[in-house]
Amino acid sequence: MEYIENKELEEKEVKGIFTDMIKYAPSKLCGMLGNVITVPIYTSLFSQEQYGLYTISIAMLSFLCIIFSDWVGLSGLRFFRHHQISEDLPKYLTTLVTILTINMLLMFTISFIFKDSLYSFFHVPFKYFLSVLLLIIPVAVRALLSQIIRAQLKSISYSLTTILNQFATIFLAVFFAKFFNLGAASILLAMGVSISLIDILLLYQSEILKVFKFQKIEWKFILPIIKYGIPIAATSLSAWIITQSNKFIMNSISGFSKAALVGVGYGLTLPILMTLFAMITVAAIPRIINLYEGKIDVRPIISRFLGYYILVALPVITVMSLYSVEYTHMFVANPKMYEAYKLVPFFSFGVFFLAMTDYTTLQYHLANKTHIEFIIKVISGIIGVILNFVMIPKFGLIGVGIATFSANFLYFLLSIIIVLPNLNIKFPTNTVAKMLISAIPTGCILYTFKIYNIHIPAKVQMLLILAIFYVLYYVAAKNLIIKKS
């Protein structure tokens, strides 16, 4: 592909990305807050066994959504602008809705034909299995509509619905648990009610009903959707294997109580950190796709935002890992689950490399070669599963951490080795060099805190360390000029 250089347009889009980030910020920050408070709320409401059951049920929900619904929504985002320009959006939307409906019917058919095998595989009571199947319907609708909202660049609408969904689910879960004593099923019921209401709101915000009308399906639309979407589903399934299969493996070896610890470690890291870090990608990716469709070289923009990501993510994750015990005690209400602190460093750095692949694998999405992403992720997922089976019996929770980190790091490593022509991005060496310079004095201060046991609350220490680092980085950025390699 030959690129057209348009610096003025690039700078305009960069400013647009920052504007969208500000608009998306409320949803992501509130989403992060929601993910933070769910851990203390749910660990105080439910026993360790019930929390483990909730953890397994949600993992099962994500597994089925990956196969039957999420990839349809992502296809809607990828090709929405193309069909909008071609003025055949109604036919395209008809195709998406038809594929999603067929997928739902296929899911229920398979689930009831093979219910005994699936029931035994997931190790959950049948009523939870059935609840998850029913919950997928509103979840699938939300997945499609929310991606259409993103494609329309309606960032404020996206933020509003995300915030409402997050906090409505928490409120309703507490209500059902307190007044109906439903245990872990309270959360599934709360999700069903909340997401159904959000679906109605998304229909209104997207104004899609003004455009959508059932028409004859254009079969030429189906192949690109499947060609793009199926590898994404397979890739997401591989990611699920990396991040979620450890819960099932731990449950099969040690039961719901130990699976609960894995769930707590997961809840303290991946949903919180990915929500924070997605503030950049959720704003950047739709605009980058639009630029690429306009034959503009997007590599400098991707490199720039990769640098921003490392600058935001690495200090936060490092401090979380160094204060893993204190961090876990801050948010876990049940002392029986404190042992989950062992997972925080492994899961946090695993998330760091996993989130970084949003930038390094964007090349495969732009070139419509998502099968490459699938291949490298499935390799990482298989190795992760093998490591879980080997490490968990020997090292328990530490084994889960090692396996998860190793799989995520391998996925990132493969994504920077396999580079498509004309889509290579430069590593932000200037940013990293200034970070290293800033980290040396910050590390000395942190060492002083730890060695001399200075009596400052842990949360204050964590914030202070981050503040010192970023002040030093600002000074370094203002006063140091580092030659590009």
C-alpha cells in the first residue's frame, strides 16, 4: 500500500484523538472505579466459595460471548465507515443482525444438545449455566450497538452508557444479594437487568433504527465479515485461554475456594488496568482506521501513542507490584482471600504486555490479516495452558502467576517479531530513555521508604512515588534532548 503524507491531517487527527480521550475519560475512569469497588463489595457480600462460583460463571460467560457474539460487533466497527461511504449501510446492518441472530440460535442448539458435556466441563450448577446462556442475549446486543456507537465517534454516548451499566450492575447485585439472598446468582441477575436497559438506551443513542430496515442480505458482505471476525474470535478465545483458563484449571484441582483467589487476583489487576489503559486505544483506533482507509501513513501516530501508553502504564504497574501486599489488603474485604497478593505482580506485568499488543497487533487489523494475530495468540494460549497444568500442582498460586505472565509476554514477543510490510512501527526510545533516567532517583526514594520502614500509609506512599516519578520525567523531558537512533 502506498501512503500519502499529510502532516496537517495527521496532527488534526492526533488532536481529535486527545479530544476523544477526554470524552471517553469519564467512562473509563468510572469503569475503573467500578472495577475497583466490586472487589471489596463482592468479597464482603459472598463467601469464598460463592465468590469462586461467580468467578467461574463470568469466565464461562466471556467464553461463550467470544465464540458467538463479540466478533460480530468488532466487525461492525471495522467496516461501518466503509459501508457508510458506499451508502449501503442498511444492507450491511441487516447482514450483521442476521449473523448475530443465527449465532444465538446456534449457541442455544449446541448448548442443549451437548448440555451434559458442557455442564461437566465448566463445573458449575445447572441453574448458573442456564442463567449465563440467557444473559448472553442482552450482552450480544450491547456488544454490537456499543461498537456502532464507537464507529459513529459518539464518545460521550459511549461513556454515558458504560458508566450507567457499571454502577447499575453493582447496585442491583447488592440489592438482590441483600434482600433475596441469591448468592453469586445476584450478580448474573443484576447484569441481565442492567444490560437490557442499556440496550434500549443504545438503540436511542445510535439512532440506528432510523437507518436500519430489513433488506435482502448481500452475500458479498458476509465473506469480509467472517474473514475479519472469525480470526478475531479465535484470537479472543486464545486470550481467554491465557487469562481465564487458569480459573477452571485451579477449580478442577483445588475447588471453588482456590479459584476464588485466582478470581481476586484477576479482579485486582486485569479489569482495572485494562479499563485505564483502554482510554487511549478506545479513542485512537477508530481514527487510525479512518486514516488508514484514506491511505495516510498511520505508523508515526501508533508509535507516538505507544510511547504514551508505556509512560502511563509501566510506573503504575511497577508500584502496584512492589506494594502488592498492601494493595491487596486495601481492596479485599475477606481476610481469607488476602493470599491473592501473590498473583498481583505476575498478573500486573502480564497485563502490561497484553495491553501493549493493542498497538503491536493493530497492523494485522489494518491489513485485514487477523489470522496472524490468531496464530500467535493461540500459540501463547496453548503454552499458557501447558504451564498452568505443570506449575499449579507444584507451586500453587505462584504457578498460576508464572504461567499467565509467560503466556502474555510470549504473545507480545511474537507480535514484534512478525511484522507486516509497510506497517512496522518504531519503538519510542526517547520516552523510555527519559523514564529510565527518572526511575533512578525515584527508586532510591522507594528504597528509603522500604528499608527505614517510614510510617506513611501505603496508599500515600504509592501516590507519592508516582508523583515524584512524573515530576522527574517532566524535568527530564524539558531539559534532555536524546538523539533518535
